[in-house]
Amino acid sequence: MKHRRFLLLFFGALCLCSAMPAQHGSEWSLEQCIRYAWDNNIAVRQQTLSSEQTKNLLFQSKMELLPTVGANASYNIRWGRSADLQELRVIDNNSAFSPSISASLSLFEGLQKVNAIRRNQADYEASQQDVAQLRNQISLEIARAYLQVLLSQELLAAAEKSRESVEQQRRRTEQLVAAGSQPHSDLLEVVAQLATEELQCVTARNNVEMATLSLRQLLDLDPDAVFKILTPELNVEAVRYVESIKTLYEMAKGLPQIRAAEYRLASADYTLAIAKGRYFPTLALSASYGSNFTDANPVGDFWAQIQDNRSLSLGFSLRVPLFQNWSIATGARNAKLSRRMAELELESRQNVLYKEIQQATADATAAYNQYKASEHNVSAMQESFRYTEQKLEVGAVTATDYTVAKNNLFKAQSEMLQSKYQYVFQVKIIDFYKGIPLTLN
């Protein structure tokens, strides 16, 4: 028995560990980061709980269609003399016990309960869309932070490669100075450039650490947890978009922020119907069953009286609202205003969405053009630097010319990497408007 229990615990722990690969040193993909944030982000969990409350309100509104049933019992003791006219006698003290059960059911009240169910259903659907919208916002924030880490890592790799190139040039210059082919001042220039390259590497390494920290904070990770992101292969040419603004807008109408506003407009419609329903009369059915016992009655014991005194009642009640201090009319007017506000909110969100898509497409186009221009600039700077490096080795240029060419090349490479990741992020925003899950694969 102990061996079986041990095996169960062992395999349970093994399954738990396999379910959390990212928290034990494996590389996190963008999708894993997003799913982890959805499951652990406090704001998402709070919004989910709020949605659950709305779901409970929907359930309760459905239960309002059922009759209400209640049991009642009263026990009264009377002190002092009283007359029993039927028995022509005087009773000094007496007690009475009266049990009963009653039920009531609303038959008609202007469809208020039915419309309340429809309104709460719309509110619940809107709350679900609020959760989805919050998840989308977090997904975009994580995607931006994830790409920033990738950019920082590429800038660090470029800085280290540049430093290695200058280090090689320093060794060659030392040999040329030792041979008397170049003045000692050229070596000093190259050594100074190497120090600059070292500083750039330190700065780039710090930027990687800061970008990674920002991503960890978005995920609310344990500070002691091992965290390393997966580096995918990014093909910039493969992520170009071709849809027009109008097409993207039509595709984006199903986004949660639009759907939530539509559901809230429907909720306002049902709220208005409930307010108008208060103009109608209400009809209700009630029924009760009970009995009573009193020790003032000398005939029959407790159970005999309970049996003999049974009574059943059935009744209908009709209530017609004639004058309610204008509360019904005021409620209906306010419901109309609330509906108009919900209508304007939907229109506002649609306008904001269209402008966001306009801006996103413009930003993506500008980022792509910037990337292509910087790519050509890097090619030109690489060729210029290669030519300057060759001339330095034969003494045709000074070390100062070499330093300027090297700095220009590194600046061009940095600008190209920044424009590359900016374009990738802008295209991912457009994918988001299309309803495509955020991924870098």
C-alpha cells in the first residue's frame, strides 16, 4: 500500500513538472508568455470574477419566473379574561398555534421579468467581451515587450561583433606600428575606438537586462524563477500585409471592444422595455394552506384540532398603476437616455477603431519603408567600412577615418534593427485587428 501511494505521488509530481516547462529553465515562446499572463494576471482574474457575478445575476433573474413558497408558524399566549360567546363562558388565559404554507406566482407584469433575463444575458455577454478585451491588451503589451527583448539581444550581438572587429584591427595596427608602417597615434586611435566599443557592449547588455525585467514584470514572474525567451527566425518580407483600411475595419468589427458595446446597447434596449412594462397592470396568483390550535377549545387535543381546522385558500390579485408620482414616466425617460448613451458609446468605439486602423496601417507602411531604406544604408556603410579598413592597413587613411566609418556602420546597423522590429510589431497589430492570434512563427 505504501509503495502504491509513493508511486502515485511520484507520477503526480512528474505530471505537475511537465505541465510547467517554462518555469524550469526552458525557453518561453511568445505564445507561452501570453497564455501565462492570461492565467495569472491579477487584472484578468478580477475581470473574470466580475463576469462570474454577472452570470449569477442572470441565473437569479431566470429563477424569478418560479413561484415563491414559504412556511409560517405563529404561537400566541394571551393573559387576562376574554369571553367565548359560542360557549357562553369566560376564559382567563389561553394560547394558540397556527401553522401555514403559502405560495405566490406572478402571472403578468408587462414582461418585466422576461426582459430582465434578456438584459442580464446581454450584460453577461458584455462582461465576457470585457475579459477578452483585457486579454488582448495584455497580449499586445507582452508582444511589444517580447520584441523589445529580441531587439536588445540583436543590438548586443551587433555590438559584440563590432567590438571583435575593432579588436582584430587593434592587433593588426600593433603589428604595423611595430614594423614602422604606421605611426603610434593610429594605434592610440584604434585603442580609443575599442574602449568605445566596450562601452557600447556594456550598454547593450544592460538594455537586454532591463528589457527582460520589463517582460518579467508584465508576467508577474517569481524573481527567482529562471526565465529565457525563445529566439524565432523572423522573415520581415513574409509579414507584409495587403488588406485595405476598409477591409481591415470590416474584419475588426468582431473585436471584443465593439462586441461589448453592442451587447450593452442591447441591454439598454431591454432596460427600456422593463421601464415601459411598469405601465401595465400586474396579475398574481396566491395560494395558502394552514390550520390552527388553541387550548381555549376544550374539544379535541392538539392533532385533532390541527386535523379539523385545516383550511385552503386560492386567490388572484390585480394591481393597476394609476398614479405613481411620475416615477414610471421618469424611469422610462431615463432608460431612453441611457439607451442613447449606449448607442453613442458604440459609435464612439467604432470611430476610435477606424482611426486606430488608419494609424496602424500608416505606421506599418512607414516602418517598412524605414526598414528598406536602413537596409540599403547598412549595405552602403558596410562597403564603405570595408574599403576604409583596407586603406587603413596600407596607410592610405588615418585611424580617425577608420573610427568615423566604424561608428557610422554601427549606427546604421542599430537603426536597421530598430526599424525591423518596429515593422514586425506594427504588422502584429494589424494581425490583431484581423483576429489572428499573436505569434512569431
